[in-house]
Amino acid sequence: MNQMAPVVTNLDIDLARTFVAICETGNFSRAAERVFRSPSAVSLQVKKLEETLGRPLFRREARVVELTSDGEYLLGFARKMLKLNDDALSYFRRPVMEGRVRFGAPNDSGVFAVPEILKRFASTHPHVEVEVRLDTSAELRRRCIAGALDVALFTCEEGGGLPVREVHTEMLVWVGLKNGCAAMRDPLPLALAEHGCFWRALALDSLDRAGRDYRIAYSSEQCQAQIAAVEADLAIAALPMSVLSPRLVRLDGPGGLPPIGTYRVDMMTREGSGPVAEALAEHIADSFRERAGQGARLFA
């Protein structure tokens, strides 16, 4: 009784690397030099790869190697395979990073941003102790300059000449409860942060310029407390657009409240803070960049 040959269920990473080398060099001989094999060995690898997939990957003509449509399709997969393979090896080959890093974030945006940042950082640097401080942006800036913090995030309009790195920008909008009554009251009941908060200054300035009457109904440094007042329909609040949800709706715009403006999040790293702080800073920047690219929310 004849037995069927086993079906190959895995693509060999070495075959994928040779295949990508041929595509990038355009020549079997140059590809052989890159992967440290002989040209004949490279040809055998290509043959094996084509047999595995059951499709021709190259159109072979005199001194010209061109990809078939299947070869072009495979190239994208092969490059992803190699990146994942190389990233995995790089992670496990690098020395384990240990130590402690002091990280500060604002009371307003930090209450949303910090949990996810810490979770992501801990997954790649499990042996690093992170000391977290939530405070006003002005205090965080001062502490980082004084050396009391290694990495600090703070919200502002501009860097103010400090050696900072912009990591995020977002619109502030007036937020109220869907079908709520707070936005119809006169004067407008507001839930804002304490004096000194950049968001508070922008929000009040927008109402003053529009000539709208208001009263400070609730004050809290924590966004969650402001959101609680909005969800109870006791007030409206100036918050990042990313907090909008089916329950929390935008109140500014045509026929509504005046626009507030845009704020930015800057990051400062203490001079001479060392590799652990630098790793956290890069991780924070990557987190903001990745979230922005995915159109996802970091603050909600």
C-alpha cells in the first residue's frame, strides 16, 4: 500500500531569507554571497521552496530573474517572517535591563495614558522598577529639570525652549452627556481642573472670547472626576476628543459652544539619566506613535 508524502505545513526561514536576498539583489550569485552559500546551493533552495508551495516563483530568462505574480505575493510574507524572526532573536539576545526609573505624567492626561504605557513597558522590561508620579505639568517639568524625575510628560502649548520631544497632539472639545441638560443651563456649569492647568486656561479663554456666561461647578485634577460630573449631567467639561463615546458627545462646533483649541504632550528626559530611562522614553514615544497610526485612543 502506497503512503502519501507528508504535507509540509511550515515555511523554512532559511528558504525565505534566501528568497528575499534574490529579490533584493536581482541575481542568484549576489544573493549567494549575502546568505553565505554557493550559487548551486541557492538554486536548490529555490527549487525546494517552489516545490513546497507548488508554484513557480521566478521567470528565468537569460541573465534576468523576474518574479512571477506568486513570487511578488510571497515577497511580502517572507519579509514579515524575517522581521518577526529577527525581532524575536534581538529581544532574547539583548542583555536583561534592570534598575529603577522615575516617571512623571500629568494629572489630566496621565490618568488615562499611564496604565497602558506601564503595561506595555513591563512586558518588554519586566525587571525594571518604575516609580510613577502624577502631578501638574508645571511641577513635573520643574522636577525633571531638577533631576528628581528621569522621564516626564507634560501638557502644554509649546515646549518653551526646553529640550523636549513632542509625542502627542490632540484637540480639546466641550463634552457633555448625550441628550443631557447641563449644556442648556445658564450660566454653563463646568467641571474643570484646578488653577494652573493648561486645559482649564484654554477652556475658559474660549468661553470668555465668545461672551458665554459660566460657573465652575466642579473642580478636580483627575479627568475621571470631571467625566463623572459629565456622566451625571451635572456639568460639561473640556476634554480630549478621544474620550468621546456613545454616552459622551461633543458640544462645540457649528451652532454649539466655541472651539477650544489643540494641546500637545511633550516628553523630557533628564540629562544623563541612563539606558533604562532612555528605553522608557523610546517606549513612550513608540506607544503614542503606534496608537496615532492605528487611529486608536491612548487617553480612553
